[in-house]
Amino acid sequence: MSTSLLTFAITDAGLARRRNEDCFLVASAESDATIVASRTAAATASIEGGDQQLLAVADGMGWHAAGNLASAIAINTLRASLNRLHVAASEKGRSARDRMLLDGLRQTVRQANRRIFHESSEHPELSGMGTTLTAALVHDRNVWIAHVGDSRCYVVRNSELIQLTTDHNLATLLKQIDPDSVDSGSGANVLWNCLGGTDIRDLEIEVKQCVLQPSDYLLLCTDGLVKHVDDEEISSVISSAATPEQACRRLVEMAKQRGGRDNITIVLGQHQDCGQLEPVGSASASDHTNTDLADTWIEHTIGPLGTA
């Protein structure tokens, strides 16, 4: 069965930032890929169908043009892996396919991390640059996700927004230690895990798998959206929109109406011809609020959320 995914992507600088340091990727293994490295304040792209789609968002950080460069390196590295991932997705045995895809995604994220780290080490003016990266490979009904940072991947199912990834920031870490803790100002949103960090060996890669149901939406976004628009509003806009494009444009508009303090990037795919949800790969306990997605699972290179 061939996937039927209608995808739209948009990036906008917002109202407070002079540069757009976000990037997105929307690519198909069967057609020309659309890649956006955000050199402009705003851009859009769309793609429909194809045997596979590779989707991603990256939120760069750093002085001068460094954040822009870091996110572009991450997205371009991911784009270069598409053919290799396409071959892995064609593997007939499910366990072998899953293993090859997850290994391929991890390898690609590590390669992007090395490239960013190398650039910042070789060029003092780029010191400290980094980026988030949230990527999803969609093949038939299956989705494989690789994630670093605090951009997010969600599924919208039956008008409910279900977060699949974990925010790799201090606020989330503190809440895992003490569920009653509250955000303590802007410092709570400092990332403890990103591409291009201070030590290349410290990178932790969160990987997950899920299977889409009919009419599910797959949403990737940078934190410029969720700073201004809450989960219920995001779900309502997506569920009521006529098309992914309409939903994306409305969400960007809402974020900007409420201040637009950060760059805003959204990739939204509507799955139109899928089977029922089923377990994929090895599952472990999940802290997601929707138990139907407990089949997704997480792997870190040195332990969950920085613990030993």
C-alpha cells in the first residue's frame, strides 16, 4: 500500500527576530525534494503522495549567522540521507527494516552533529552555534522519528493533539525530577541537548516509531508556535481546517498576533489512506497522555533525559 500524505510546510521569522534561523525539509523519494534552508524571512513548500516522505524542522541558535548555518547543515545532512533511508524502508522483513531505519536516522543525526561541531571548532565566529532537529520518515502507514532538542512532533488523532517527542530543556528535566515544579523564567527553557553542543560525545538521540490511522495528521514544529498557541488551539485549528495549508497559515497568524517572539516553522501532513494503529518494534513505558501511543518508544545514547 502506498502512503497518501498531503504535506504543507511554512516558516516565518515572526515579529521579534531580525533573522529566520529555522529550516524545514519536505522531501519525497519518488519526486523532486523540496528543501528550504531559511535564508528568507518566510517560505512555504508542499508535496503530495509518493512512496515515502522525509519531513523535518530545525531551530538554529548562535550569534550572527551561526544559528542559520547550524540548522541548514542539519537539514542538508538529513536530505543527503534520503536515498539510503529509501533503500532501508524497502527491506521486506519488518524487524530488519526497523533496525536499518533507526540506525540510519541515528547515523544521520550524529553526522550532522559532527559537521556542526567541526564548523564551530574551525571558525571562532561560529563558536557556540547549534540547532534542534526533529525528523520523521513516513513509509506507508509507518513513521520513524529522530529527535534532538525542543522542537516537537505530534500526531493529531480524533481532534486530540498527542506529543510524541520530549522537550530536551531544563523545564522538562525539572518536571521529571519533581512533577510539581513550575517553570522558573526563561532559564528553564535552556536546552541540555542539541546538535553542535559543547561535547560531541554527549549527544542523545530520541527515536520513536508509530503507525498512523486514517485521517491522522503528523505535525512537526519549532517552539515559536507553542510559545503562543496551546495544545487545544492547535488541535482545533488543524481538525477544522479544509487543508494542511490552511491550518499552517492560520497557526502562524495566531502566533504572530500574540507577539511572534520567535521564528515559527510548521510541517503538517494529513494521512488519508492508512490502516489501524498497531505496535511497531519494541515498546517501553511512555509518559504520553494518550495510551494508544504507548507503542512508540524512546532510546537515548546515555540514558533517559540525562540520567545515568
